[in-house]
Amino acid sequence: MRKDASATSSGTPCRTVQAASCILVARAPRAWRPLPVSPPGLPRPWGWGGGGRLVAPAYVRQGCEARRSHEHLIRLLLEKGKCPEDGWDESTLELFLHELAIMDSNNFLGNCGVGEREGRVASSLVARRHYRFIHGIGRSGDISAVQPKAAGSSLLNKITNSLVLDILKLAGVRTVANCFVVPMATGMSLTLCFLTLRHKRPKAKYIIWPRIDQKSCFKSMVTAGFEPVVIENVLEGDELRTDLDAVEAKIQELGPDCVLCVHSTTSCFAPRVPDRLEELAVICANYGIPHVVNNAYGVQSSKCMHLIQQGARVGRIDAFVQSLDKNFMVPVGGAIIAGFNDSFIQEISKMYPGRASASPSLDVLITLLSLGSNGYMKLLKERKEMFSYLSSQLKTLSEAYNERLLHTPHNPISLAVTLKTLGEHQDKAVTQLGSMLFTRQVSGARVVPRGSVQTVSGHTFRGFMSHTDSYPCAYLNAASAIGMTTQDVDLFVRRLDRCLKAVRKEQDEEAVVSGADDDDKTEDGDGEEQALRVDGCSS
């Protein structure tokens, strides 16, 4: 009879797999439970002790000790359920992933699958790309549920959610109760939250939404079947801030029972700044209205995370959603839904229909284990330093062109530089500047002309991209996001400098040509007038 690939020569599972299987005994544990320490005297994985007949026993023992150092790291992860302080090397990571993968039925040596979904993959390249985790995560009724035929993938899902929860706490939201990774980007993840709230508030039709000019935020509400009620921001200095009076007045006008939730935002493009989360949380608590926060790329900002923590402390925040790619430098396609009420987050996970791709969970698991908590926190510290450096460089450059860096101290990630001096045909020049930057391989910078009009899902936004109907000037955005380096900043500033010079030069040339045309018209007019005088005299 053939033994499973995860067993030793004596038929006993290796220590890593045996410890891992303990996690799956309890069904969907609400909190991470420390694993029992395995009893001493377990056989070595794959019976390496027998290798002493082929190679000197001392060498085999040395090799086994080296392997046990890898196993020790894995055991600590399984016992504590927290991100290791120091990152793992690739050999430990691959050992861990391979041992998890062979716990899935599609990798059993003697497996005989006769169902419609048995983890069959036509391309071996595709199988290797996914480390042979083919079954995905969750079951048809719950994305966080354990799959009987995919113990390894289920364990991967549980560990990833536990590590992400640990990182959210380290980043500043200390009292977050639960979270899970969902294989959808931020917009659809927000939609999932709204659909979950629908069952709790059947009379609700509206979502109160302080304006943020980002299409997916707006569409997330419309897709869920609700009517967004747009609250225009107020201009305070250069900053666009939440109009709290307008939010409360709209709740009173519509009636609290008709409002599904307040949908607020932390991370955003300057000159808009994060919403006044603490005050909004208090309003929501007073009126008994749920509060969902779009924290798309806010995990990397201690200020954004502090706002969420404080909002939950003084008022009400039901869920906050953040992107995986923007905060953890992994491919697009995943998000984290987190909150302060464990049962509500579990309700959201159960709302997800069907199983889900394990790719986003696998990506963020590999990333966090590679970095370790110390490595990730170091990236957050460096991002904050890059923000200061980018700010100083843009301030110097803007002053050289008689522009200025907008004063937006409440925005910890994004910066904005005015574009007031680009001439009469400002919109054309602003758009041209954006095109020039893009063709020179500057990505992520945004130029925002005045008066742009955009219709999104039937709603017309005036001054679109500027978060208000009429911001006083056109401007350019740049952001200091996680992973940015000093070289990125220097190269961007140099290319922006060249583009501004090119736009100014072209404008000067057009002005010269326009002036010459005006002189020609004047001379032509004088000639005609003189001819008329001559004709008058001769008659």
C-alpha cells in the first residue's frame, strides 16, 4: 500500500506536517490558539537517520540539524501565528510551501479524483507558478472555511489571515479584532461589505459619501444597489476637508434608517486630505449608522492607521478595507477586509459566494515571511522619509517656476504642485505636461486641469479629479508610496524639470508667432485705412 508523500518511512507524518494539522482540528478558530508542542522522539522526516549507512553518520546528523533549523522557524510560525521578526530565506520558504502543498489531495501520490473539480492542471508551468496550490481557499458557503480535500491550502489561508492581522496591529490599529484576505481589489471588496450590511438594514437605500474623485469608490456603492449621496468637501486653506455639518444634516434629512452607512476615506490625492474619521465615527455612533472606511493605501501611513484606531475608540467603525498591492508590493487583485467586531467580519466572509483564488493570499504570505515584521516596518519608516524628501525637492522645483507646493499637512502620502503659470490656454498646457511625463516613463504622476467634467454611473462630477466642483488652480500630484527610493525621486524631479522647460519654451514660441500675426493684422488694417483716405481724396 502506497504511503502519503508527507509521511516518514515508518508512516508517521513529519513534525512540520503533524504540527500543521493540529490547526485544522478546531473549526474556524476565532483567535489564534498556540499549538501543542509535539512529544519528543518523533522520527526524522523521511527517515534521514538511515542515510548513515551510505554517508558518514556525523555528516547525516549535521545535515539533519541544519534541516531542523528550518523546521524550527516553521514551528514557531505555526505555534504563534504571528509574522516573524526577521525574514526567512528562500530555502525555508520553499520547504514550508512544498510541505503545505503535499497536504492537498491533488498532490497525493495515490489520489483518485472522480469529481468535477479535482485540482487538475493542464500546464506544469501553471502548476509551478502556484506552487501546486490548485484548490483555492474557502468553500461554497464561506471564503474562510476549511476544505477537507485541501488541508494545505486551508492552512495557508488561516496563516496568511493571522499574519496580516498581526501586521495591521503593528502598523497602528492595535484593537482590530479580525480580518481576512479576499481575492478582489478594493472596489469590489467595499461592495461585499455593503451587501453584508443590506441584510442588517433592509430599509436602507442611501450611502453617505464625502466626495473623493476615484471611480471605483463610487461604483462600489452603485454595484451594491445603493444610491450614493455625495457630500461636497469644504476648502480650508489649500486643503479639501470633510463637511461634517453637511453629513449630519443629510442623515437627518433622509432618516437614519434609510442610510446604509457612511463611506469615508483615508488615503487620497492631495489637496484632498483624509476624512475627519473621529468626528464621523461619533456621528455614526450617535445615529446608529454603520461606518465603512476605504483605507486603500493607508496601511503604509501611521497617520491613516491612527485615524482608524481613534475613530473606533471614540465612535463607530464597522469595517475598513485596504489594497494588497498598494500596501504590500504584490500583484494587483487582492484586498484585506478588517474590523473591530469579529462576528461582523465573519459575516462578510460568508457573504462571498463560492471558493476563491489563493493567489493573493500566497503572494502576501511569501512577501511577509520574506520581509519579516522588522523588514516591513523598515519599509514604512523609509516611506515616511521619502515623503519628506519628495516634499522638499518639489518645493524647490516649484519655486524655480514661480509655482508653489500646496500646503496639505493632513495628507501624509500625496503632494500637489500648482500649475498656474502655464499661460492662457492652461488646460491644453496642463494636459500636454501630463502626456510629456508619461512618454518620458514617469508613471503615477497626475495632472489635474480645472473644469473637467466626468459622468460616472449616471452621476456628473464637475471639476473631476480635483474632488470639488471648482478648485482655485490646476495642479500636479505625486505620491510617496511604500518602496519608493531616493533615485525615484531624483529622476522624477529631473524629468519634471525638463518637461516644464519644454512646455514654457513652446509657449514662448507660440507667443512670438501670435505677436507677429497681430502686427501683420495691424499693418494690413493701416494699409486699408490709408487706401480709403486716398480714394476719398480723389473722389
